[in-house]
Amino acid sequence: MKYQNILVTGGLGFIGSNFVNLFHSEFNIIILDKLTYAASRSNILPDTKCEVVIGDICDANLIKNIIEQHKIDAIVNFAAESHVDNSINSPKAFIDTNIIGTYTILDVIKNYYPSIRLVHVSTDEVFGSLELDTNDKFSNSSSYKPSSPYSASKAASDHLVRAWVHTYGIDAIITNCSNNYGANQHIEKLIPKTITNALEKKPITVYGNGKNVRDWIYVEDHCRGIMLALNRGIKGTSYLFGGNNEISNIEVVNIILDIIKQENSGFDYHSLITYVTDRPGHDLRYAIDNTESQLKLGFKPSVSFQEGIASTIKWYMRAYAN
């Protein structure tokens, strides 16, 4: 493999920690994480070999010191504020981390370390919303139409990466993924919230009529896609990773409750579902066309939703028991 010393920003968060846990034995990994509410040192498995630095990606001197001390030759940028509801209520943190933080990384690379490869991890939400009754999917030719402060901040960061590649010639690529699920996700998100509320027999809130559709990708499949992009991706290119699992929010909730009921019969878990006023600007549907990432990188999701959600429920049940 070309890259050996990798700085993983946001490596104590959901997707970043799964990436570290999967690939720590293949690389020298340094984690830089602000350790916000959605991150935890416990997300890193006990036998995982890596060094953790607590700090902010907006701190250019800290990034420079890490790069020089550890001879970093690649950066995978997972660091981001990511919860749409939080972005609606308090957008400033999203501007600071997602835009200013990405700019800081780009500027350090441009000014001091132009040989470093950057993989900037983004989201399909930058493309806006698809209609429910079509077969349209997001691809590299899709226009950017962000709907929330979160997706707008990620769209801005994507544009910065492209500008730094075009204007300054840095070696960077962008990845855009569909909704992730799996171990280590904060319980504010739909799947872990549904699981944990069901286990505690608390109300499970569903926005609107629950018919908004998302394409779900198992987090480890997404991480494997990111690794393919790091090692095989072409400078200045974007790669999209989806799970080929388009499921409405209410279907996801019902699938989870059906599985939990099998483990704990005798209680009507579906009675916990509570419909609430829809989120402002709620996108209807997301779906990703994997064709280009499959042809150019060899990417193909390997975990079905049925397999992945069963594994995820078991993980949260174990965590809940502890």
C-alpha cells in the first residue's frame, strides 16, 4: 500500500472509529478528535493500535505538529458535526467544524505538505432530495442542492476541496455516502434511538408520516469504500458509496421492533411509535448510484440490511446490558 502513516480526523466518532478499528493493523494511525458529545474513546476497540490526540481541526499548528511528528502521508477527514436537527437549532458549530475546519486542513496541506493525500468524507445530503415516486439516484453528475444547515456546510466543504485541487494542485478526493448504520453511532440518530428507546420501552418518535426514504449502508462497507478511494482514487475525483437499501423511516423502525420482539416477546413494541411534527425542510428521499465507484474502485457493498441491522441491534443490546 502506498500510504502508511494516516491521520484520521474525527477518529473517535461513529464512522471514523469503525475505519480505525478495521484498518489499524495495516497502517500507522494517528487520531485527531475534539471529543465532542458524539465521540468516545470507548469506540476504539481495546486491541486497536493507534495514538489519540485530543484537539480541534481548526488548529493549524496542531495539525502541522502531528504531520511532522508522525510523518503523515495521508489524511482521512471524518471530523464533522452531522446531526441535521442540531444544525437547524445551532448552525454555528457546523460552520466552524465542517467549513473552517476543512479549510484549515486544506491550507496546511497547500502551504506545507503538498504531497499529502486527503480523503474528504462527505454525504449524499449535499445533493438535496429526490422524489419518492422515481427511480432517480444521486451520481457524480448530480447538482448540489443542500437543504439544511448541515448539508449546506458539507456542500461548502466539498467545494473548498475541489477549489484547492483545481487552484493549488493538492492531492485530494471526496467521498459522498448514504445513511450509515452500525456500531458506535450516537443514540440521537434514527436506528440507535429506535433500538435504545425500544429496550427502555420509551416512545419512539417518527417525523411526519415516516415515509421519507433513505439508502442505508452498513458502516464497515462504507469504510472499505473509503479505503479503496484512498488507495485507488484519482486526484480531484468524487466517489459515491451507497448500500442499495432504500427503505422508508417507518419501515426501518418496524423492522427493528420486529427483531427486538423476537428476542423479548410479550410486549407490543410497535405501540411505542409516536408520530411527531415533521422536521423543517425534511428531504424526501436519498439514493446513490454506485456504478462509478464499482467500475473505478471495485466497490460493492457486501452486507445486506437484514444482516447489518441484526448485528447492529445485538451490538446495542450488549452495550445496553453493560
